[in-house]
Amino acid sequence: QVQLVESGGGLVQAGGSLRLSCAASGRTFSYVMGWFRQAPGKEREFVSGISWSGGRTYYVDSVKGRFTISRDNAKNTVYLQMNSLKPDDTAVYYCAALYSDYDVVPQRGYNYWGQGTQVTVSS
């Protein structure tokens, strides 16, 4: 069982930065970690993911070049550095985890979820 707790959300002006953190209760070494977001009236979207080794990452096109995902397995923590934020990035951001035997980054199937953290970008 893995429990996830996000932090780092908040209100920022367009062009600003935020760093989200996701702390896991147990070891996450064999878990793929992902960040999803859900804006009001929209479906939950897979934003970024990182394989258990950290060697593979994925970004949705809309955040490429602006967001960076990373993980520290010694601290059981995954991060999402968000730069050049836009109003369209406004959403609740969720951390998720999925056990994997392979060092890959799937976009679905995550079965452990955090409670979410609100990110609001003002224009």
C-alpha cells in the first residue's frame, strides 16, 4: 500500500513558477510516478510521468519545455517543477503511483492517488 501526499500548489501569476512535491508513505523504488491534472468541467489529464529508475520521462505536449518531473527514491518523493505557467495550467494536480516490473511510463492504470493540490494561474 502506498499513500501519497501532494504539496506546493497555490496561486501564481502567469509566467511564474511552482514546484509540486509528492511524498509517499512507503518505498516507491519499483513504482512509476505520475502527475495528473483536472480542470473544472474537463477530464483528468495525464501531465507527466517518470519511471522507477528516473531514466524515462513523459510530458504531455502542452507542458513540454516548461515542466520538469524528477524523483528522489531515497526520500520517496517525486517533484514537478512548473515554469512559465499559463492560465490554462489552472487545475487540481494529482500525484499517482503504479507498481511496474518494467522501467516504463504508462499513461493509465495508476492505482494509488493523492488527494490533489490546487494550482491557480492568474492572467
